[in-house]
Amino acid sequence: MVEVIKETFPFVSVSMLVPAVSALLVILLKERYAKAISIVGAGLTFLISLVVLYLFDYSRSSAVQFYEEYSLLKEFNVKLALGLDGLSLIMYFLTTLVSLVAILWSVRDRQINTRLKEYYVAFLLSESFLVGVFTSFDILVFYVFYELTLIPMLFAIGIWGYKLRLYSAYKFFIYIFVSSLFLLLGIAAVSVQHYFQKGHFSFSYFDLLGLSHSEGIGIFLFLLFFIAFAVKTPLVPFHTWLPDAHGEAPTAGSVVLAAILLKMGTYALLRFNVGLFPDATIKLMPFMVAIGIITIIYASWMTIVQNNVKRFVAYSSVSHMGFIVTALFLLNYEGLRASVIEMFAHGMTSASLFMMAGFIYNRLHTFNMESLRGSVKFMPVFAIIVAVTAFAAMGLPGGSSFWGKFLTILSAREYSYTLAFAVLVGGFFSAAYVLYMLKTLFLDVKEESILIHFTDIRGFKLVSFLFLMVPIVLIGFFPHLFFNMFDGSLSYILRHILGLE
């Protein structure tokens, strides 16, 4: 049974209300105040998350802390049940950090020069909904927040995106919305299962953990949830919406999409697929690992042939999602640790890489890889940031992604050398495309007269990068700071899978 610890002050609900109220103020006040209100709102939410990090009891990270519960629909036992265990905590912190970075970046983004109210409202509401996704312990309420995150991103891509923004926005919406219908069906079905076994409906995550399913029903329910989350993650072959969405989204939209929205899928796979259907998870484990490895290798091949730097980073994100899913479904302790640490690490590096692409676009007005040759030559501070991010994404020792990839190989070795070698091959491909990008940006020659007038990164954009650089370095050199957040939760999940809880 999951331990629940209530808190006198409602930190989680306040974290949702602050950006929502900020969005309301942006709507009501004049447009010239939109940027300041948004920075204050996102900044205050980030500060609340730091307070939560400080107050969280890491010795009991498997317990749901700061728990709040409000009845919504008594007939079906639907509740706004909010809280943070170790797994939710790291995703909650990722959300508040990246949301602040996206808003800070937007302040001086030349592309964002119209309809500022709507723009900042979209990002503030997105933050509020995402906090709801990662802290909800009622699966029907989770579904509502999960769907609501679609709307701000739809408008962010469709209004402030590039040339093919409408096509990409519609494709993004249709893929995610249609796949989510499978999730809704799965939620209804698992609640009916609860009615048959316990005599009443419930959507509480804690209640549903105690259900037992026959092999056929368990696999059916697992697949309903999996389809929705595989599209959101995305995994091959459900990935085709992502390069289009990233390619046309504004820079801040790509940052939030890659760093947080994709993690909704992997977080939900661990929380709901593995947590609610452990027997089906064990049965389908070889297929899930195979899908993960296929995603790593296929997306790596697609990455290195891209001539658009945003699509390059987008496909690299798909490859990293493959690592996360592979590690997750290896179903051992080091694999689960690898998947969660890589969720956070990829959130940092993908956000930084998309900001890199946006920064260069503001100078060259193109995403074409050929046009980027040598483009960091006269920007030393920016060049250092790009190098740190790229080496971290590659999985170089001391980089943030090293621990995710190393622990994935280690956990795969528990099964066979062949499986470990397959993961290692995926890591080789990811290193190859990052080195190709670095070669293009640093070593290739370009006419100096074009580059010599570039100004180095500064102001809000430099601050945005620094917010990401700090955790990137901390994960690489002090990973225990992050493992302490969620190790207890992962131990509980693993015991649950093995039938010990």
C-alpha cells in the first residue's frame, strides 16, 4: 500500500494556480505587461518547486507527499488527488524549470512580435496543465490534464510557427487526440474492472494498484494505455508527427514539447502501464525492449541525414526516447534508474539544442545544416554552451546523458551480452550524429565576412541557457543528487512488479 502524507500548505495546487492566475492577469491587463507578468508567474512557480525540493522527505520518496484531495464527482468517486512521490517530484521540477526557461527565451525572440497576450497565456496555461499531469493520482483527472496540454501547444505551433505551421499543428493535434481515445477507453475499462472486483467505481491510482487481471484482460488494457503513450513519447512507427511539429514550432514551443511533453508519455508508461499491469508488462517485456532498440537505431539513422537542424534535433529526441523506453522495460533496478535520469537529462539537453537552433536562426535566418558551417566561430560563450550540451547529449562521461546510457547497458547485460551490445550500438549511432553536428558548427569553413558581425549570446538568452547548464553539469558529476529523489519510488515499483507489495 502506498503511504500518503498530507501537507498543511497546498504547494501542488498553488503551483498550478500561480501560472493560471498569471495567465488571467495577462488577459486582463495591457499587452506591454505580458512579458513581465509571465516571467514573475513562471519564476514564482519555479521558486515554489525549489521550496518543495527542500521540504521533501527523501528518506520516504516512495510515499506520496504534499498530498491534497478534493472531491469532484462523488457518484463515480472522481477526485482531484494531487501529490508528489519521488517520480512525480523530478518531473514536477523539470516542468517548472523548463517553463521558466521557455518564457525567458521568448522575451527577446524576434519571431514573437505579434499577439503577445495569447502567446504568453498559452505557455502559462501549458505549465499549469503539465503540473497537473505529473502530480495527479486520479487517472481520469490525469487524462483531463493530459488532453488539455494539447491546446496551448496547438496554438503555439499554429500561430507563431514557421511556413508549414498549420499543417504541423493539425497533424500534432490529430495524432495525439486520436491516440488518447485509446487511453480514455482503457481508463473506463479499468474502472469497470474495479467495479466488478470491489463493488464500486474508482479512478484512484492507489485503488487500481490493488486490482488483479486475467492474462488476456491485462494485456488488452496494457495495449490500450500503451498506444496512447507510444504516440506521445513517440516510438517508431508512431513518431512521424514529431519532426513536423518541431520543425515548424517557435523555439520556446520546441523547448517545451521536447523537454516536457514527450516525457508525459514515458512517465505515464512507468506510472500506469508498469504500475497498473505488472503481469502484462512482464509478458510483453521482450516486445517493448525490441521497440525501444528499433526506435534508437532508426531515429539515429534519420537524424544524421537531416539537412534541417531543427528536424535533426527532433529525430535525436526520438532516439533518446528509445533509450528511455528500452531501459524502462528491462524491468530491473538499474534500468528503471536509467530511464528516469535520462528523462530529466534529455529534458535539459533537448531544450538547450533547440535554443541553439533558434539562436543561430535569428542570425542566419535558416535552419539548413549547410548554411550553419562554422557559425559559432566568432561567438566563444555560445560555442562553449553548445559544446557542453552536445557532449552531454552524446553520453560522454561527465555529461548528463552518460548515466542513462551507461546504466541502460549495465541493466541489459543482466539478460545477455547480445542485448547489451544492441544498446551499445544505439549509443554509438547517437555519438555519431552529435559529432557530425559539432563538426558542422565548429570545424567546417564558412566565409568570415558573414560571421564576423555576429554578436555573442547575452541577456535573457544567456540566462536561459545558464538555467539549463547548471543541472546538466550537476547530473554528470553528482548524479546521486537526482537519484536520491526517485530511488525509493523505483524500489516500490519494482517490488510491485515482483508481487512483493
